Amino acid sequence: MPPQLTLDPARTAVLSMDLQAAVVGIYAKDQEAALLARVAGVLARARTRGIRVIHLQVGFRPNLPEVSSRNTLLAAIKGSTKHQQLFQGAAGAIHPAIAPHVDDIVIVKHRVSAFIGTDLEMILRANDTDTLVLFGIATSGVVLSTLLEAADRDYRLVVIKDCCADLDPDLQACLINKLFPRQATVVSAEEFLAVT
């Protein structure tokens, strides 16, 4: 992390996004234990420093009334009982290795972005948050979508690259190494821990 970057804990929030048990199992595969250990370390340090921790998770009502047939990605979930099960019960819960603590905030979302249709912006505004630390699964989904929207809302952004995962390693590398640095400071979990 560049030495000039400092985080004001009172004005920073960590967004841990879509790290639900089934999603982690699919996207992290061979790196699941290492990924979860890094995430747990980041969350623990954030809590110790008084940085607000916000968990985002995908969830739907029965029969998915939130999903339009015009939404290609989500319509595929609505059309498949098997895919719907990924977001229900224990499979749809935030992975137990990084389960929310009592003072963490949990927001259920129905779209890819953490902002669309949620009260995230209201919570951030109410707490005078101006800096977001982002990570999650998938890098090409929730992380990309949330980063672009947050940048347009003038948040200062940090992405923890090794707390993200994607099924397409080439796309992941392109986002982490080329696109994200245009909008955010991109760091490793170790670098984040060193500055906080």
C-alpha cells in the first residue's frame, strides 16, 4: 500500500461482498481456506480499529419476485431450482468462517451491485463514510459493479485483491491489474493489515 494512503477508521467501511458458503465453495475451490483466512484477518483488524464492517449477501423472496425475465444473469437463477438453492439456508448464509459479529451490518441485495435496491447508501451517509474497502466474489460481478458505482458516487476506494475470487483468472487479472487501479488503490490483505 502506498505510504501516503491512510484510513480514517471513523469514515471508512469494509464491504465484504457475496461471501456466502455456496458461492465461496464454487468460486474459491482450491484456495478456499487461504481466502477465508485472509478475509477473517481483514475483518478482525477492521473491527479492532473501529472500522465499520458491512456484509452484503444475495437473497430473494420465495418465487424471486425481485427478478425480471429481462435480467439475463438473474433470470437464469429464477429459472433453476438448483441455482436458487445456492442462496437459501446454510448455503446462502455468509460463510461461517467469516460470520458477521454482533456489531456488523448485514445487507441483503437482489442485484449484482451492493447499491441497487439496498439501504447501503443511507447507512454510509448516516455514518459520514467517505472511504470504502471492497472485496468479495465475484471480482467480475459484485466487486466490479460496486466499485464503478461507488466511484461515481465519489467514494475513496480500496480493493483488497487477494480477498477477491473469480472463475475466469484472465478476467480477474485484467480487472485487478488494469481496470481497478484507475478508480481505486489496489492492495493485498497483508498491505491492508500493515497500514491499519
